[in-house]
Amino acid sequence: MSTSAERWAELALHPVRIRILSATAGSRRTASDLTGLLPDVPQATLYRQIATLAKAGLLVVVEERKVGGATERVYTLPEGGVTPTADALAAASPEDHARFFTAFVSSLLSEFSRYLAGEHGEHIDLVADGVGYQQLVLHLDDEEFARFAQGFAELVRPLLAIEPGEGRTPRLLATILLPLTKG
């Protein structure tokens, strides 16, 4: 989704919307499910915010089914995650960054849950599937860190140009870099 910084913040950083995104991470939810998970949110407000998120592509409809005389929609987070624009990040307050990060982590949880519930069932093989997650601490000065970041970007850049095709598996690469507090 490509939007301006203000539009992205308006869409994703609304307190009820971030709660909807978090509640939907890693699962498929109907509006009725979300009503049960967020009982303090008035139903009309919840439905309006779900519709806004769906229209913006921050939630996707994965199923529709008839319930009585109405159509019930099942929502999930989009495959590939939700990432704010560079402009949105640059203009964000600390509270905005906390919400962006929550949406980011929620989308990672959603993708990992999709993997765990996927075609492999209970017999997943992380090594064979190329799945991994870890935390590493790098002890670098500013110059060493700049070289690392540049080298990483140079390594990944040509891979981003590869188009989907026969025999290619889309793989999600998510990075988080932050300084640790000394303590």
C-alpha cells in the first residue's frame, strides 16, 4: 500500500484500529469475533474501523459466508505484512513509533502463524523450509555499523529485483535493529 505519511498515520495509528490489527494477527477473525475480543469498543465503531482498515488494505477479506440474511466476512492481515512509508516514519512521534512497531510485530506474528498452520500441519521442518529466527548482539562502533548496513543493503538489493516465477518461493525477510541499553 502506498500512501502519504499523514494518511498512513491516520489509518494505522488510530487506537481502535491498532487493537483490531493486533487482535487479527496470526488468525482469521470475523467482526463478531472482534466484538468478543474488544468488548469495550462500541459495535458501530468497531464495524466502521474494520471497514476502514479493509478499504485501505491493512485487513484483507479471506472468506465470505452467508449467515442468516447477511454476509459475514472473515478478515486477516495481508500476506507480506504492513510497513509504513519512510515519510510516515520520519514524521512519527515516540507514541506513533510504538504503534508502528506493534503493527509490524503483529504482521510478523500473522505470517508465522500462517506458516505453522499451513500445508505442513504438525510436521513442520524449519530447516528444510528455510525458516529461522534469532537475536544477535553486534558490538560495533558507528563506522563499523555503517559498513554493516551498507553491505547488507548491497546484498539484498539485487534480490529485491527478482520477479515471482516458477519454482520460486516468496520468503519474508524482516529486520529490526536497535541499540540495547547498557545495564
